[in-house]
Amino acid sequence: MRRLLSIWLPLLAFALFLLFPFYWMVLTSIKPNEELVSVTANPFWVAHPTLDHIKYLLSSTSYPRWFWNTMAVASAATALSISVSFSAAVALARLRFRGSEGVSLGIYLAYLIPPAILFIPLAEVMLKLGWFDRLWALVPVYSTFLVPFCTWLLVGYLKSIPRELEEAAMVDGASRVRIILEIILPLSAPGLISAFIFCFTLSWNEYLYALVFMSSPAHKTVPVGLATELVRGDIYQWGPLMAGALFGSLPVAVLYFFFVEHYVAGMSGALKG
Amino acid sequence: MRGLSLDRGPLLPTLLLVPSAVLLGGLLAFPLVLGVLLGFKDATIGEAGNFIGLDNYRYLLTDPVLRITALNTALYTLVTVVFKLALGLALALILNQRFAGYRFWRSVLLLPYVVPTVLSAFAWWWILDPQFSFISWGLIRLGILDQHVNFLGSAWLARASLMVANVWRGIPFFTVGYLAGLQSIPKELHEAAAIDGASGWRTFWEITWLLLLPLTTILTIFSAIFTFTDFQLIWTITRGGPANATHLFVTLAYQRAIPGGALGEGAAIAGFTLPFLALLAWAALDALRRQA
Amino acid sequence: MRKIPRRTVLGWGLGVAAGRALGQAAKVEPVFKPEKDASLRLLRWSGFVKSDEELWNANTKKFTEATGVPVSVEYITWEDVRPKAALAANLGTGPDIIMGWYDDPHIYPQKLVDVSDVAEGLGKQLGGWYDVARTYGYSNRMRHWIAVPVGGTVECLTYRTSWTKEAGFDEFPRSPADLLKLARALKAKGHPVGFALGHAVGDGNNWTHWVLWTFGGKAVEKDSKTIAIAQKPSLEAIAYVQELYAQMVPGVGSWLDPNNNRAFLAGEISLTNNGISIYYAAKKDFPQIAEDINHSPFPIGPVGRATELANFSQAFIFKHSRFPNAAKEYIRFMLSPDQAGPWVDAMNGYVTPALKQYQDLPVWTKDPKATPFRDGIARMQHNGYAGEPGQQAAAALAEFIVLDMFADATVNGMSAKDAAARAENRLRRIYRG
């Protein structure tokens, strides 16, 4: 009974709220156009499901290419951002030095001019560097909005980790570098995994930079490809659009599914010491 | 070699900070400065424009649309962050437990955050459609309403609808963050409290909440930043309408800068986020200082 | 204004005729000789119908075969063309040719290649440009053509004939007053009308500008300085719209461009303004509705002449292009009858060309329901009327000032005077020195 109240009922409530749009998206991906436009048909059901939209998505658009592009960029941007952020976070959270507050403050300024405006001055920099229409150039560009956030996130985690282990190690004579690699890094696993998920998601999600800095159709990412090629003026191709959105969400969802275990493994390992 | 030790002094922190400094300094600082400077010019898309000092800002302070936008952005941020925090934490507490299929639920309930915003915004747009919303359809069928809900056609209802969409998308942000944080809390603390006879609520407030405070601070601040500068969700669903009721700073800035061509004015509107950012920065540092 | 030598113009005509006479697909002598090793990049809006892109690509291939110049075409949503064009203008790099909208070229005219030779040549060859096309393509500031007009996605009033008959109208209304009567009657019969009052970039702007202008109102005077939006004709237009709004289906305040299409095809509304896309979607998916659809130009009000707005597109070449001659030849080629004819035909007249001779295309009469779209450009005014096209007119359009004025007075319940005053305030800022 207790579990019903503390787990199942609230879980179901959340599931309903968080997943009902997906139910609609799935239905839309398999609903033929006539049913989509009808006001009277039951929107919670499909009378004649069809795979046409999915077929269209995979064969008549460059969806597979966009998928690959987005995966590549998101993975690389995540890897870069996490390494950079972790280093910075260790410095800010664990090592005392002058100017650390100034640096911390400065990080907020990264969000002062949002991408919706920043893309123009940023484009000038990209141009001078010769990075226009180069897919991998999105990697450092994405890092500009990922790193500040991840740094702070990891600072938050690191501050939550009790210092006793490190102090013990220091008493034992371990060097700072060893402490970072052998104690702090493993203990930060849950934080790193969250940061990983955020970075990957935010990269996958990004629209404006990918739209504006990439020109060749071969360099489009999933959000840009779907929004620009399945929307023609005032006609939206809802079926393929939603199918594309769903497939596009799978990688991160699958990733998270597999990393769930590591939270626990990481923690129980650290606590045994 | 005494001076350059990795174990003492500034060498190690410096080395650790160099990558971010190079990345952000090189790629971001320059455009940022340019972007800020734009706000002090009458630049358009076609012309670099001249320095006009505070003229853009002076005008904007008298612009009724900007006033609506400021109020709307503040309200939007405040309401949604509060809900996202509360609901995100609640969900994390649930998912932190062991029960049948917990791994499945942990991935599936994150989906709102995982779907690219521009696409989930399309979906929400349909869900809130004045003629086609299945919410309206359901409510009419159940006899609760007799006509379609005009979700996006009137100012307050549109704002509320957008807030719901934003909360929907943002809950997993807090949940993912908190799940990791909850995992960092040693089980022994909870067990000790239970042995001492503490109730669930007390355990939560006096142990869990306190231990999560640094994390809460970070998550809240960044959620506030991302929400305050939200663009894609609003732009896709209403483009700031009806009649500018749902504009946020960034959507208004974009509308005036790019389709409207007034780059300088757009940059100035974006510049209005500075007081907000400054406030957040101060609050964050203050909170963290107290926790250290 | 440079004069085009008569020989050249005649040469075009002869070249084409000769080509056709000899049965050759495209071995036409280029009028503008492409540079050596030229290659081009075109950025254009996605076709509203797939056949648009198919034909455009086919024509582009013909061009490459005829001249040896490869062309890469990038298609993106029409609204996204602006930020990318803006970037190209700002950075001095990017596509060679852009097919943009409305005042785009006038925002950065100094960065564009003088295309008077192309524009005047095409005009002479093909029956001349409509006046509004010249307004959009020719820059008074630079004193030459800065863009070659392509055409517009004309809108007409799209309506269900059976329902309008049922409401007592055998002939479609010609005046706004009669349109209002029709709307009332339709509402009484349970088939309300619907016009977008949300930030619908195409539909919303088009009908609200029409209604403002048809009552004799305008945003700005000819001097491009005096703001006229709060004068009496505007107030009359607003009063009219307030009454029309009362007859509309609920929810139009949130309508973006696709909403009226969907509502119409679902039978929720009986009448709206739109391009030909509703009709063609109906023909494909809802044939019974397609049978029942017809189109009409917008009514004409006190001002006494047609004053419509359509989404107007034009092609312009950036000075940073290394191959301006190739670019000019490409534009000329694509707008010539052998290419443009089949192109317009394949998209069922979705875009009405800006050159008068294309009125003779079979697509306009093959299906009589398409005919009202043929003369849409002739019925058009430019969006910045009565001022000059340019940065300010673009800003006014992009910020939905006219549309929001009507939305304020209806959806937001403001009085006509207040709504107009708010619009005037913003226009004053935009049009300040």
C-alpha cells in the first residue's frame, strides 16, 4: 500500500502528463492524411494505420544523413565540453586560488547575448577562421553554450562530495593530480553522466546555429532538416515530421537507459572504501 | 624547479582552466563584445551603422511592447522554474527507488527533454490548436465543455499554455540533475535517521534537501537562464503573438533584428537580460559562499 | 538607367526561336557570358509544392548542360531565407544568388549587383513588368535594378460555393460591405468565415494590408516619413474588421499560416484568404471539397481599385559573387519562357510570375478555378505603400504592425483609436530619420 502511494500513483500521474504528447506523435506518424485533417474522427485512435510516412521519411528525404550528422556532432561536442568543463570545475571547486570568483562570475556572461542575436557576430569569427559550412565546426561552437553550464553543474556535484577521502589521501602523501584522477574523477561519475546527458541533449536539440552556419543540404542536422524540408510554406507534413522527431529522440533515450546502472555502480564502489 | 609544482600554487589550476579559457575566450568573448556593442549602434542588417550611445535603450524603455515583454518574461521564468523544480525533484525522488521496470521508466520519462525543441513545439502547437486540439475534443466529448478551447488566441490563456509546454519540457532537466545528486547521498544517512525514528518528511527536509542545496542552486539558476532566454518554443507556437502578448526578450529581439532588420535595436533588447544575469550571478555566488 | 542595345534584345528572341525551330532542347546562346570555371550557389525558399522544386532542378540541369556552369541549389523554409541572407549580406560571403522576399534587397542595396540589363531585357522580351514588380526590383536610391522580380504567391478569397449559395449569394461579393453581409449569413448557417489574426506571416499580413488599403488607409505617406496609420481611413478599416471578427470562427487570434488551410479542409470554415494550396490539397485528398471550392479576388472598397498584398519574391546577386555574369545568365535563363513556362505549369500556378506575358500560360485557364490567381500581381501594391521599399518597410512588415493593429482592436479588445495609436507609435520609431 505504501508503495502504491509513494511510487505507483505519482508515477502514473507523471507518466500521463509527460507522455501524452508522445502518444499523439506516435499516432500521427502512422495516421493517413485524411484522418489527420478530420475534426470529427477520434484523435485518440487510428482507423487505418499506415507506414507511408515513415517510408517517405527514410526514402524521400535525407533523414539518415541528418541523423548521422547530428549523432557525430553531438558526440564530439559532448566529449569536448565534458573534458573542458571537468578540468575547469575541479579547479574552481577544489583548488583554492586567486581570481576563482571572477572566473565563476564571468561564466554567466556567456549567456548574456543569446544565440538568436549572437549568431551574427559569431558568424564573423567563424568566417575568419574559415569554418563556414564545415560540419565539425559546430563542435566548438556548441561548446560555447555547453561548457559554462557543465562547469557549473560539475562544480555543484564536486562541492557535494565529502572531502574526507581527499584529505585522507593527502595525509597519505598523494599528489594533487593523483587525487584528481583516482578519487575525484570516479566519485564524479554520476555528475559526469548527467553532464553527458545534458550536453548530448542540448547539442541534438540545437537549431539556429546549425541552420545558419551550415549551407550544404548534406550538412543538415535532424532538427534543421525536418523543420526546413518537411514544412513547405503553409503545408506541414505532420506524419513524416513526427516520425522523424520520434526516431530522433531514440539515441538519447537509449543512452540514458544504459547509463542508469552506472549511477548505482559508481556510488556503491565509492562507498565501499 | 621548486616554483613550478603541480601540488602547490597556481600551476595546476591554471592548466586546468586553460582549455575553457581558450575555447570561451577565443570563440565566445569576441562575438559577445561585438554583440553588446551592437546595442549601442543603429546597425541594420545591411549597414554597420553608427554609434548612438544609449539611444536604443532610451527608446526601448518607453516602448509599451518591451514593457509587456519584460513582465511576460519575468512571469514566465518565475512560474515555470518553480514548477519544474518541484515536479522535477518529486519525480527524481520517485525514480530513485527500486521498483519493477524502473530502468524503463527512467529513460521514458525523460523524453520531453530529449525531443528536439523545435519538433516538440510543433507537436504542442497541434495539441493547442483552436480547431484540432484533442484536449478540446476530449473535454467536449466528456460533456465538460461545449466549444473548443482557444488556447493560444487570447493573451492570458496563451501565456498559460506556453508555460505548461515549457514545464512539460523542463521537468526532466531537474530530474536528471537530481537523480545523480540523490545517488550521491550515502544510504547510511537515511538509515541512521530511520533508526532514530525520523518521519519521511523530516528526513527529506533536514537531510535530503540540505544535501542537495548546492545542486538545487545550480539547477535553478541555469534553468532560470535557459528559460529567460527561451526562443524556439515560443517562436514556433505563437511567434510572440497574439499581438505581442507572449513575446520573451529573445523572441522580440530576434523579430526586430532579423526579419525586421534592426540589428542594433535587437541587440539592445537582448542586453536587457544583463540585470537579470547579474542578479543571478550575485545570488549564486552568495549561496555558494554560504555553503562552503 | 542603362539602355539595352536593341540588337541584344532581338538576339534573345531570335536565339530562342532558332533553338526551338531546330528542335534543340537548350542550345541557346547565353546573353551574359559566364566567367571561366564559374560555379553558382543559389539559396531559395522551399517549393510550396514538390513539383516546384522538381521543375526548378530540371531547369537548372538544363542550364548546366547549356553553359557548363554547375549550380548548387539550397532549399530552406521561406522564413529561414531571411537570417541566412542577412548573414551573407553582413559577412560578404555565402550564396551568389538569393531568391528572397519583399524588401530584402532594399535593405542592403549597396551590396547587390546591378541587374538592370537582365531585368530590362526580360521586361522587353516578355510583355513588361507589372508596376509593383518594378517597385520591388528597382532601387530609387541606387538608380538601377537591384533585383530581378520573380513573382508572387497570390492569395484569393477561397470559399465553398454550396455554402455561399445557401447563404443567399449567387454571385460572390465585390465590396467589403457585401462581404460582411455574406459573413453574417454564413455564420447564421453554421459555416463561419476565418481570417488569421495571429502572427501568420503570409495569410495574416496579406488580408490585413488589403483591408487597410481598401478603405484608403496606409501606413506611411509617399515621402516615407509621415506616418498615416492613425488617420480616419484606418479607423474605418478597423471598425469594419471588428464587425467581421464577430462573424469569424473562434481562435483566429492564434492562427499562423497553416491554420486556415486545416480549418477549411476540415469544413470548420467556409471562407478564408489563401494561396492556391488549399485547392490543390483538396484535389489530392478531398475531392468533394475541391469540387465545391472557388476563388475570388479580394473585394474593392472606398478606395476604388484593387489593393492586395501577395508574398513577393525576387532574385538578387551579391557583389561578393565571383561569377556575376554566370549568375545573371542563370536568372535570365530560369525566367525565360522555355524554363519558366513549364515551371509555373508544374506548380499549378502557385507562383504568379511578375512578367505580363506569362498571363498567357495555359495553367490559368486549364482549370477555370485557377484564373483569379493569374492577375494577382496586377492587383497588388507593395507592402511599404505608400512609401519606398526598404529597411523601414521591411521592419514594419516583420513586426506585424498593421496586423497587430487589427488584432489589438479585436482579439485584445482595444478601441480603434488606441490600436491605431499604438501602431503609429511604433511606426514613428521605425521611420525616424
